[in-house]
Amino acid sequence: MAKVEAELKKELAVALYRRGVLPLGKARLLAEMTRWQFEETLAERQVPRNYTESDLDDDIRYALDRR
């Protein structure tokens, strides 16, 4: 049953992200996946990534903080 529940959460998260209802971070939390796992799932399904300038700023800040 857990496997079915995990798959349903992933499907719902991808669908809501695709429709623009959930941002990437919220969608991946719903799917209970890491950011990279969720982005890989989006790529496999050819779902375009909504990557904004704000997302870029967040990624740069994160990378600089990790040094």
C-alpha cells in the first residue's frame, strides 16, 4: 500500500506543478522526493521547468553558503 500511496503523491505533485498550481519546492515536498529526484522525474516526463530569476538568485545564494 505504501508504494501505491507514494506513486499517487508523485503523480499528483507532477500534475499540480505542470498546471502551475504548486511551485517546485511545494510539489517535491508533496511527492516526498528530493529536489533532484523531482527534477529528474519532471525531465523524464518532459515537463518544462518554471525557473525564474528569483530561483536563480536562491540557487546562487545556496551555493555560496555551502562554501
